[in-house]
Amino acid sequence: MESPNRRLIRPPLAEPKERASSSARSSALQKKQAPPDTTNAENFYYVKQMQSKTPVVIVLQDGEELNGVLEWYDKNCLKLTRDEGPNLLVYKSYIKYIYKQEG
């Protein structure tokens, strides 16, 4: 028994690729959003240290260490209340890092 001539019907391959690539591009553009400008992690840290009156050490860019408790902060500076010596207003741009004082 011979089979009759059969034609294989194939859909054009260019269309699905174009559709898939354009839909992938549009979904990637929709999913990818710009990261937020601020995470508020810094503010959260300051508030937590102020509320618990945690003694902190502020290390300045030149290596000098300041000990005290954070009293308040704003966009540009921190107020450090100290037992030994006067209270200080420290600009954030001069701070290298801050850590909790041990003991």
C-alpha cells in the first residue's frame, strides 16, 4: 500500500520568534524598575540608636574617634552627646564609619 503524497504544513518560523522577542522585551521593560533613591536604612539605624541611647563610636576620615550617644540627626549632620567634653555637631561628610561602643 503506497501512501499518497503528503505535504507537510509548517507555520512560518519568523513570526513566533518576532512575537516572543517583542513580548520578552516588553515584559522586561515592565518588570525592571529603577531602584529607590533611599532605603531609609540609615535613618532607621539612627533612630534605633537614639531611642536605646546606645553609646557609639564615630570614626572620622582622619582616624579620630569620638565617643558618645546620638541625640539627633538631620540630612547633613549628627549631634553627639558626650559625658567627657562638650557635645559635638559632626558633619556626615567627615564620618568614615560608626559602630556601637563595647562594654
